[in-house]
Amino acid sequence: MTELDPVIHAQARLRVVATLASLAPDDRITFPRLQKLLDMTAGNLSTHLRRLEEAGYVTITKTHEGRTPATYVQLTGTGRVAFDRYTTTLRAVLGGAS
Amino acid sequence: MDDETDPAPASAAEALSIISAQRRVAWQTVPSSALLFLVWGGAWLVGYGGLWLSADERGRPSVGAAVLAVALAVAAVATTILHSVARTRGIAGDSARQGALYGWAWFVGYLAMGWIISALSAAGASYEVVGLAANSVAALVAGLLYLAGGILWRATAMYVLGAWIALVGAASAFAGLPTSYLWLSLAGGGGMLTAGLVEAVRRRAAP
């Protein structure tokens, strides 16, 4: 299991990345919708997103829709590649074990 | 590091099951084609079925059946819009743009159909010619847009359904009125219901 990306190989962050990776490649999602899909507290999700942003796996964009501020989260190309590599490694680990 | 509070999955198998669970959760951000096929299939089955059942010997349906058909179409449009908006709330980007343009394509298609039918009627086409054209063009518009949707979302069932609806609708014109209504009800509506069931089963079986 040593080859698994430590940024992704953590229960909560894996859920965040897997959810973002399920969206179409150029799609982004608002923070509240993502929070609802993950059923996490805002503080918790922020912490995980910050870590993912530091790794270059997500971009967080703050914008305005009319007068209300909106925060969008998107998986970067790097993040998508890292997630693909992570799932490939998982399958290899499972295949090797059985 | 917050890794103390976010432990690694116990095993590779657990990690994979977390991934597939989240993929299922993310389906909530995409309109359900199964639901929409079932809604539209029901509307066509009952709407066109009513037009066929109520038709007199010259092929003219009753006003009540026509009102029911229009009401079902309006309800199906409303369901489609509300469902799609609710599912895609908070998602922006290419797919949102694609979905909006696809929705408008239906509007354009049926607006164009309205003009064609009005023009045929104004040019003196008989009641039967107008009715047959309305039925087959309605099916052609739906069929071509399902074909396009099948290509856009790589949805095989949708593509097959599009080909089926376009061809069955066109062929139904040979049957004359009121039998054309029966074709659209059973083959058209039935085809959509079948596609809806296929999609629902496929989704349930997905990893």
C-alpha cells in the first residue's frame, strides 16, 4: 500500500476526490452542493479542500452570482490523473492479493 | 497535517467501495434518463392512446382527448425541467451548457413543427394530411433529438430509442388516421417505457 498517494488515501479526502471525479471533466460544483453530497460539516470540508488545493488537485474559485457570493470547487487535470493512478494502484493491489 | 483525523481506508477493497459509493451519490447531479423516459413514455401512451380511442369514423379525436394529450405534454415538459434543474443545481461548466442547449433544441424543433403544420393547413392540406404530418414530424423531432442525446452522452439505449421513434413515427403515416395515433401510443410510448426500464435496470446493476 506504500505506493498509494497519501493525499487521496484518507477516508474523507477520498470521498471528496471520488465525488469530484464523478463530475464531467470541465464541470465545477458549488461548495454547499458538494457539502450536501458528502454530508460533511462546512469546516470539515474546508479543511480537506485546503489540503487538496495545496497538492494542486482542486481549484477553488470564489465568484458572484448576482449579489450572492458563490464558491466553486473543481478537480484539476493533475487531480484527475492522480485519482486515476490511485484507482489503478488499488486494483493492482487487490489483483495481487487474490 | 490533518491525517490523524482522516484515517486511511482499512484496505484496498474498502477504498474501492468508498469510490463506488460516491460515484452513486454523484448520480444525483445528473438527470435520470430512466425517470424521464418513463414520464414521456406514459404521456405518449396515454395521450396518443386517448386520441386513437376517441376518434370518430373520419379519424377525428374528441376535444376531451385532445385536451388530455396537451395537458400530459405540458406536465411532462414541466417534470423534465423541474427534475433537471433540481438535479443539476450547483453544477456549472460544460455539461450545464450542453444540457441547456439540448433543452432549447427541443423547443426549436417543436416550434418549427408548429410552423410546418400551420403552413400545410393554410395551404389547403386535408384534415388527414395535417394530422399525419403532425404525428410523423412530432416523432421525427423527438427521434432525431434522442439520437443526438445518445451521441452526446454516449447513451446507447437513448440512441436506439431515437432511431426507433423516428422510423416508427414516419412509417405510422402509411397507416392513416386514426391508426397513426395507435402507432405513436403503443410503439412510440411503449418504446420510451421500454428504454426507461432498460436504463433503470442497467443503473441498478452498475458497479
